[in-house]
Amino acid sequence: MEGTILAVLPRALYRVRLATGHDVIAHIGAGPRKNFVRLIVGDRVVVALAARDKTRGRIEARIGQ
């Protein structure tokens, strides 16, 4: 799902607002971390939601730029 980063939290976590209007807490997946992508408030990202807990997710990629 697509979303926008609302806040950078401690421990490499991010608060992301999804296109559906829900907020989730997400960490960075292996791809962006491997390529050292710096994420800031306002960036649009692709988030994979956890199967069991819909309030947690993993940031897969940054959209644009």
C-alpha cells in the first residue's frame, strides 16, 4: 500500500499514514537500508502490512525523486 511518512520515531521506526487514512508504525525493509535511503517527513513510500497486526508494517520503497 502507498502512504506518507508523518513522523520519524526512535529505533528506526516511522509513523506512516496510508492512502486509506489509517496510521501504521513501520520499519525499513532490507532494500532501502542496503542502499542507504534517507527517509524524511512527507516522503511517499510503499508499505507492506504485517499479516497478523495491521498497525505494523515494513517500508519497501520510496516513491518518486
